[in-house]
Amino acid sequence: MEKPALFANTTRKRHKSLSQSLAETISNNIRSGILKPGEKLPTESAIMELYEVSRTVVREAISHLQASGLVRTRHGIGTFIQEPPANPLSLHKDAIVTVRDVLDILELRISLETEAAWLAASRRTDEQMEDLSAALQDILKHVQRDTESVSADMRFHQLIAKATGNRYFVDILSDLGNTLIPRARLDSAALSQEASNSYLERVNREHEDIHDAILRKDPEAARAAMRTHLSNSRERLRMAQQKFEASQQAGN
């Protein structure tokens, strides 16, 4: 069976992650015109078979391409090639897509949002608390619908930033956009081999702890709860990344 243009004139680069190599392969073929705007990528299963990689590798590579503006996924239909951006070298928050990138973002958030939680517990108004409680209820309500849960999760963290009374916390978190929430970029539950509902329930218990500390106006508890939440997210993802890399090395 002849391989499609998707894989034309490419070699694997073992010193890079498989998802990076796959994303670069597709990206190079888009930019060189081998793959043209409007064309549909093969299915995940076809790419897995042709390139001999796991579904996680394929999904992470496609996420990278989506963030770079090179492809667009239409749910239930497929993934389609887009016109390459005018300046592919420019850095933008939407380029933050790999597991290692998300780990770095979580490290930044730990230093930033623990203090935001402390300030929010000290300064929040009753109205701000009502908004935060509503966001928490949205997270809990949508535990089985990940897209809506991500949106509510983002709002929850941004409301905490707003409750600090310091607009720069709000500005920074807004600039990070949906890189705030790891599962907005990565299938975190799949990476950790944990059932999606179980994963989200654990995360949501952490959200409740943060909410309750801010409700009590307990700055130290709010800071500790936020640190626990973000550190746990980082640790879950770090361990998942280690398992994934070990499995890929074992298969090489």
C-alpha cells in the first residue's frame, strides 16, 4: 500500500518526541504545498498504522498543528488543512501545546495563582464570591461534558484573579488563555490512563477546597489549596509523560 503525500519525503527524528516529529512532518508538507488547504487528513487510525505510532502521539501532533493554525478539526467530519499563517515564526500563546510546555505553564501558575488565591481570600467581595460559587457549580454540573467543564474551569480561575483587586493577575491569566487548563490542550485522563470521570472528580474536589477557603476568607488555606491543586495537576501530568516516554522507548 503506497503511503499518501502526508508522509512523503520524511524520516523519523529519534532525538525528538514522536508527536513532535509527526507534527513537523505534516507541517513541512503543508508549508511546501504537498498538502493543500481544504484537503482532509487521514483518520487517526490510518495515521497510527502508516506511521506506527500510538493514538496519543497522533492526537498530540494534531493538537500542535491546530494551535499553529495549520489544521482545523470539524467534529464528526474530520481534520482539514488550512492556509499556513503569514508569520510561522512568531511566538503566540496558542503554540503552547506539548506536554512539556503545559508542565512549564503549570510551574508558572503555581508561583502566580497561589498568591492570587491568598489575595482573593483576603479581598473578595460578596458579589465576587457569588460569581465564584456559580462557576464552581458549572464545573461540577458539567463533569461528564469536558468542553463545558473546561470553560467553567477557566472562568473559575479567572474569577479568583479578579477577586485579588489587582488587574495584572487578570491580564496575565487572560493572556495565557486556554493554556490555563491542561485538558484544554491535552487528553490528560488518557495520558494518565485514568477514567475521564474519575480524573475530573479528583480535580473538582480540589476546586471545592479552593472555593471553600476563599468563602471562609482564610488566605493561608486558600493558598495551600491552590498550591495543592496545581501541584497535583503538574505531578499527574509529569508521571503520565514519564510513562508515555518509557512506553515509546520500549517500543523502539
